[in-house]
Amino acid sequence: MISHKKGASGFRLFHWISLVAIVALLAGCSPFQGNETGADNGQQPAKPEKIERYQGEKSKAVSMVYTTQRQLALTFNGMADKDTMKRLLDELDKYHIKAAFFLPGMRVAEEPDIARQIVARGHEIENNTLNQSDLQGQSYEKMYEDIKLANKVIKRETDKTPRYIRTKSGDYSDDLRLVAAHNGQEAVVSSSLFLHNWQKETEEQKIHYLRKYMNRGGIVAMDTEENKSVVENIRLLAEAATDVGYRFVPLHELIAQGGERKPLQEIPGFDAAKMNAEYYKSKPNLIYRKETDKKLVALSFDDWGTDQTVTKILDILDKKDVKASFFLRADGVERNPNLARAIAEAGHDVANHTYSHPVNTQIALEELQKEIVKAHQVITEAIQQRPTMYFRPPTGAFDEQTLKAIAATGYEDITIYDVTPSDYDKKRNADDIVKAIMEQTRSGSVILLHMLDDIHTIEALPIAIDQLRSKGFTLVPMTEMFGQ
Ligand SMILES: [Zn+2]
């Protein structure tokens, strides 16, 4: 009934003794404290009490936290050997990271000193089930007992009561959420990034990978036993977070500041985009630039990127006091809603660039409408308000039919651009981009830029803003130029 990952028989025996001790502990006759209950030897053990299914609300399930704060949490599963755990704790101290350790109750019983060290260094201890299992397919009663025992051991050895539960894989059922509530735990916590062993990645590839997943509100997880570079990874994670200006905070702090999100249907304007087959009635309004003598210019950013890229763009715009217009690819938004919300909170226009970025003229009109409506809903839910009702077709491709189909959904303003510095091309450096912007921009222009990773837009952006201003241009968001 106990599964082991380690084969050593001594280890197995130790496990057995621990289990006996734990079961005894639950039954109330503690072998740790001697026979103080007065129970006579040979007496029949008391019948286990019947576990009634919990009638209250189930605990929350958390894999990321809805927040636009520049924070995330680091968590661990399992309890590796003493040496690894010590090196891990030292490394966390070195980078001033307070983490959450999901510990199996059994391992805490075996090596309580490690668990106490974790507490002494200021980390959280949480419940990783009794024997780091998945609890899949188990009865309610069995799950309840497992979690309760693990809690009891942790409390006994560290004087800490876990707030959260996580299974080995992070998977959970509704029953486990109920069991969690039954045992007094606030949430079943999985993760937004579970870091397994590296294969043959170079240092550069590892850095690149981690930076891609440094999300606001993210929960990073590693298994201290499975992950062979768990200690070495701390530096990489710390540097990746620092690079984008994010900070690892204790898990309970991150979860505490997470907001509740309104469901889509409760957000005004969630249904502003609809499927509508009456294309012929629609009135598309195609926009490239504004006919004006005023020296106004609008910056627009298309597609999607990592927190590292998008947050840097937001920081530059904030520092230069510029509001811009963002056309989001909603499949990216769906994976990382916090970042979309951060763009909206910073006061920029947030608009629609389809769900999966198909070339509009190459798909059926019904498909196109589905793309637009789905994107509208995903973005609305992410930013918790109706987006700016501007649509921009991917690659700028459209024809009369697609324009009519787009407008029929409710997105009548189809907003293109007239300044195209081709910043999406990795070979174009900052100088090329700035030069193209300055050559093409005139009064009322809309400049097309991208929030893609690994291009040179971030270097070009502050220079372009300064040069545009020195030529007398005022930078405004598209909604200010064209109205909404
Ligand atoms: Zn695009």
C-alpha cells in the first residue's frame, strides 16, 4: 500500500516503522510519548470513526493568482535527502527567496529536523499528502485520512498547520477540494510552471526558457527529489525574475493578494461582439491614419509576448508618459490573463487581433467571426472590462467580404496603420526601426510595432519616442485620435 521510489530495504523498513508510528499517533496512543493514555495492552483498538462527507464549500483550486502585482511564488514538492535540502535552503537564503515546501507527511515523520530547518529559515510548510501520492481514484474517506494524517505529523513536528494541499502531480479532483476544506485547508494548489529535469539545454537555453514563464501571479514548482538541478535552478530563477523586475514572495502572500474575477457574463459589454450572418448589412469603417494638420501620432503594438518583453514595453511607455494601443492575440491572453490586465491597468487601449492569428482572407467568414468573438470574450474576461472595439486583421490582410464579416460582429472600426518599420524582423536593429519610423511618419499616422520576443523594438522604442517629440509630434492612443 505504500509506494516507494527508493529501493533500499533499510529505507523501506524505516518507512514502515514511520507508518506504524503515524497510525498509532492518529489512534491516540503515541509511541513518541510513551503510554500515557492508560490503554491496556491487548485491548482491541478503537474502531475508526465513520467519516461523513463534508457538507460545506470546497476549497479553492489555485494554479496561478489573479494579480497584476509584479510578484510570483516558488514552491517545492517532496523532501530530498538532507544534503540536497540543506544546499537548497542555503541557496534560497542567498537569493532572499522565501518559498513554500509541500512536504509528504511520511518524510516529515522520518526527518523532522529537515522540516524544522525549513520553518526556521522562514519558509512555509504545506501538505504534499502523506506519502506524496496522487490520491487518484481513492475514496473520500481514504483521501480524508491521508490528508489528516499528513497535517497531524506536520503540526506535531513543526508546530505549523498547512494552509494548502498539493498532490504529487498537482492533479486534483473536486473530492480532494472537499477533503481540503474538511481538513481546514484553504486551497489545493497546483502550479503555472512545473520545472522538470533539463535534457541537454545549454545555460542560454535554460535562461531563455525560464524567462518565458516568469508570469505575474505565477506559481513555479519543482520536485526536490525528481529534479536533479533543483539547487542550481534557484540562481537561474532568481536572475530571470530580477531581469523582468518581478519578485518571489511567500505563497500565502501571493494568494492573499489575488483578486476574485468577475465571471464573463457579469462584465458589461461581454456580448458586444456576436456571431452575425447578415454580413451585407454591416458598415465597416476602415482606418489607416487620420486626415489632420495636427501633429498627432499613435503607437500601436500587435500580437503577444512574454512578461519580460511586454513589461519592458509598459515600463518604457510609463517612463515616457505615453499611452498607446495594443492589439492582442487572445490565445496568448488566455494563457496569461494577468499580463493583459496589466496593459489595461496602465491606461492603454486594449483591442482585438483575433484568437489564433489566422490570415483573415484564408479562412471561412464564419471561422473569422468565431475568432473575433472568442478573442473578445477572452480579452474581456482577462481585463475584466469591455476592450476597445477596434479590430486589426493579422498581417493586415483583408478584402471586401472579410471587412463586412468583421463589422457584422460589432467590430466596425477596422484599424490598420500607415507606418510599418517591420520591427517583427529579427534582423532589423534599433537604428533600422527608428529610421523607418521617422521617414514614414506624418500628421495623423498610426505606427505598427510588435510585442514579440527577441526583436529590437524595446531598444528602438525610447529613441523613436524622443525623436518623434523633437519633431513636434504628440503621441496619443488611437482612441484619442479616432474616437470610440
Ligand atoms: Zn499580428
